[in-house]
Amino acid sequence: MFWLINTNERTKLDFETLHHAAMGQMLVNDLIDIVFIDIVIPDPFRVDHQHWAISTTVKTTGRINPHPILAREAQCLYPLLRIITNLGRAKTLTTVTTIIALVSTKKNMAFKIHKRDDTREMSKAQRETASHSIFFFDLPAQPFTLHSMDKSTFIKEADRCVKCGLCLPHCPTYQQWQDEGDSPRGRIALMQGLAQKKLPLNEKLIAHLDRCLVCRACEAMCPSEVKYGELIEATRATIINETTVPSGRTAKMMQRFVTAPTHRRNLSRLLRIYQRSGLGWLTRHSGLLRPLGLQRLEGILPELGSALPTLSYHPPIGEQKGEIGLFVGCMGDSLDTTTIHAAIRLLTHLGYGVHLPARQNCCGALHLHRGDLKQADLLAKENCDAFGDLNIDALIYCASGCGSTLQKLEKMGCNDAPIMEIGQFLAQIEWPKTLALRPLSKQIAIHLPCSLNHVLKQGHTPAALLSRIPDITLVPLPDNQNCCGAAGDYMIRHPAIADELRDNKLRQLDTMRPAILVSSNIGCALHIAAGIRDAGLKIEVIHPVTLLARQLP
């Protein structure tokens, strides 16, 4: 394939197999790293509908911004081409035509420049319209084979994206950097390029895909209903299979921690001793955590509740309404036992027997989002075995982030019972008329996790449930549709970005000053609570179910 830049006129160009400006940007950025050079490339792929250009300033961050192309702007290409000529040791054959040989870079590309040499004899107007055309010939990209989705299915789904741009205002990373490579449509274009073997798999492209939080706000706003989450997970799975992507020591520790139940529970016991003995205060003030790379993790650590009960079944209180299987998850039996205790207490008071199979494990969401499908499938099988034989009316989970992953258990046929987020279940059942919650005269702020709001479509349930508490004042956080930056282990792998996104929530909380903030996902709660502590705010962060259980008579 080839593409052309004609600098003396606005021309609708046929990029043939390029789907989006982000692909063109990737090719140019991949060519060579040069500072203090502006590169102007055209964009016929509906970044706008007037054939404007994309300008990328390499000396800043490589971000791209649409604006109309002007002939004089293309002069910035000439220093770039001279540098490439020198680096490639190209030979100037005549003053009319310069041929640049292959440049040895990560992605080899050939260039040919046609330039008129009689401009000195021209008038100013003629010189401004002199033809300067640059041809870029792209060499074949390395093989890239999808591992978790049929290629034709993948391409068909990706092609449903019409690059309209309605997703851009809702994408946290695009709003942060205004870079098409970090937008949903730009990432889809990059994934299309990989799947069709038109782009190489390299560090820069992986970085664009890895910076996605998978908040799926784009899905909620997409008029074509593109399944972006499935596309990004399939691509990440392929990247994991074809290359070694460094994830950092703390991220690897977290992956091992969430996979092994015995390790989780043993570590939880040690952490309770660490917190209650005063050792935590000592290590924080001694500076030992920073050289060990544990400062970030320790900062996220909440005050741990009591360990989970060893009983595998908790009978209902009063008249029995049904039987429930309660999924605990990797955080529920370690860092968020308070929510699980509250769920058991509330469900039994509502007349449901609660099963807690000892063999259950992590849902696999962290592994799935990172592309580790093998481990995610193993965890799904463990949970299917744990709940498969139970005679239950529903399988319930408390952390909304587990939801989309646990839904796959239904496809595995592990149990006929529906799989539901606990708020969704509590909102649809009939509560005993004799059960009156105690009043609470406090302002409660409601945070909606992306998993609850965009994926499960249950953003209305926290307010509906908490409104059962007399005298309560409920206030949703402004911009609840925006991600807080937690995104599973994203807050560990990309702390700077995660904290920038969280700062928006903290500013809102500083203005509102509620007594309590409720959040239905443990990852979001940990991330926001850590920021609240750092900001010196006196706001308690708990699950909505915990607040409901507190108000039981």
C-alpha cells in the first residue's frame, strides 16, 4: 500500500488500507524519533468531514489535533526529510528528483520525493503552487494472529465503528491528552491494522492499547453498538501471546495475590497484625516502603475488617424466601470482608439462606483485562465447579467489577440460577413489610463505578435501595459517568493517569463534604478512599450494602 502527501492543494487522498488517522500517526511516529519537527499528514477517515489535516508535534507528546491543511504548513516536512536523507545516506541523483533509500528503523519504509528545481525562475505565486509530492511505501507488517476471537468476526465487529467521534467526549484518556491514538475509534483503527497485518506490533502501539481503562463509556454512547470491550480484550490476549509486555513488580505481585485463595487469606491475617500492632505506622514513617516498591500498595490498603466466617452456609432469619449463592471474590475474602459480612447479615434478615462455597476463587476480571485468557478460563472453571451443584435461586456478587466476567459462567452452564449484582437483586425482590430500617440524618454521596453504570446498566440501583433509609439525604457525584481511574489494577500500573482522573472526584467531594461516600465496586472504593486520606478529608467510603446493614433494627 502507499499513501501520498501533496503539499500544494487540499486533496482527498486514498489511503487504501488505512482506517484512521491514528494508523497514519503510528506509521510516522514509528519511522524515526525526531525532536523539534512538526509533521502534517492528511486524514480522510472522518476525523472531520472536510478533509482537514492532522498535525502531530513530535517535540511535545505526539498528540494529534485536526485543523485545515495549508500549503505553507508542509514546509515543516523539509527539515525532516533532509534528516532522513542524511541518516539513510541517500544519494542525490539530480536536482530534480531525490530518492531516499530504505531507512533502518523499527519499521522500514521507502520514500521518494519529486521536487521542481526551477523555482528560482518562478514568480512568488508560482513558487507557492510548485508541486512537492511525497510517497510513502509501507513494507509488510509482522504476523499478528488473533487468539481469542475468529479473525473474520473480529474485523466485522471492528468495521461497525464508523469513526463518527461521538465516543470522544466520554473517553477519559482522549479527554486527558486529545490524542486520537488514545481514543476509542483510534484504538479500534490500530486494532484493525494489527488484525489485518497492516501495522507492526511495537511498544508505541501497545502503549496506546494498554492505556485504555476499559471503562466502556464509549460502548454506552456508541450509536452502532460496537462491542469495544470484546475487541480490546481479544487484542490484549493476542499481545500477551505474541510478546512479553512488562507489567511491573507490584502488578505481578497483585496478579499472584488474587489467584491463590490460601495466599490471600494468609496475607490478610498478616496485614491485620501489621495494622493493629502499630507496625504499619512505623513502616510508613520510616521510608522503608519506597525502596521496596510497596508505597503505592500500602497507600491503597484499607483498614481491614474481621476475617470471613468459616461456615459455608448461613440460614435465613424468619420466614425463608429462597437460597442464594454469594460470590466473595479475591477482594471479598481479603481486603473487603466488611462488605461480605454486611451482605450475609442483610440477605439472611430478608429471608434468604446464603451459601459460601470454600472452593470459589477470583472471578478473573483482572486477568481478562490484561489479556491472560488462560488464567481467566482456569478461574472460571474453579468457580463453576464451586457453584455448579448448589440448589440456589441466584448467584450474587458484591463487587460490580466482577459482573461482566461472572456472566460467562452462565454460558458455561454451571448453574441454572441467574447471576446478579447484589444491588440489582435487592432492588427487585420484595422486602418484608415488618423490616423497618433505622433513620439516618446524614448526607450520602453516591459514586457509580463504570462497571455498574456502563456495563451492567444498573446505575439507578444504589439510590433506589438507599432511599429505603428514613431521613437520608442522597447526592450523586457530579459527572458520575466519568471513570475514577481505578480500573482494576490500572491504578497500580498507571498511577499518574489514575490519580489525575481521581482528582476530579476529590475536588467534587471537597466541595460537597458528605459524611459517607458509597461505591459498589471495591477497586473504585480503595482508589478513592486512598485519595480522600491523602487530601485530609473526613469522608467514610463503604459499599451501599454495608450502609443498609448498619441500619437494620
